[in-house]
Amino acid sequence: MQIGFLDFYGGVLNVRQERSDLIANNIANADTPNFKAVDVPFSSALATALGEPSTGTAGVQYRADSTVGLNGNDVSLDAERVESAQNGEAMLGASTFLHQATADLVLALRPNPSGV
């Protein structure tokens, strides 16, 4: 199956949006007792979004590298802010590329007004 750049970057933006929602939920529950931070592995989720066989486990997973506080919550606000910034930059990069690529495609498909 051949994936075009529109399908690929559409999948990238969908997975980035899913990660953004999960990170926002983690931050919102930073003070909730016994809340466990979750994330989605990007490469596996992208493969699933594109309909390709995944090498890892796709879907939402608990983060295993967090320190659990006295109330049972393992959300680190600093780590979530870093993840949010990195995910936002990647989302901005993908959307900028997609915008420019589609603008170039539209320009290439326009008929030549001079007729030459």
C-alpha cells in the first residue's frame, strides 16, 4: 500500500493531537490522588493510523519512568511541560510542511495564464 504525503502528514497530525490531549489530561490531573500519567508511543500509533502493521504496542499506555508521590500520583508537571512543548513543535513543523507542500501542489496544477 502506497501512502501519499497527505495521508502521512494527516496521520502525523492526528497522532500529535492525540498526544496533546493526553498530555493536557495528565497536567489537569496532576493533583488527583492515584492518577497515573498516560501517553501514546508515536511510531506505533502512527503505523496504526496509516494502516500498517505495528512493531510495538499501539494505544494509550501508562508511563513507566515516573516517580510516584505520596498520594499515588505519578504526574511530573515539569516532564509534562517538556513533552507538551516538544509535541507542539513537532505538530507545528508537520502542519507547516503540509501547508507548504499543498500550496506548491496547487501552484503546480494551475494552468499557465500566458498559454505557453
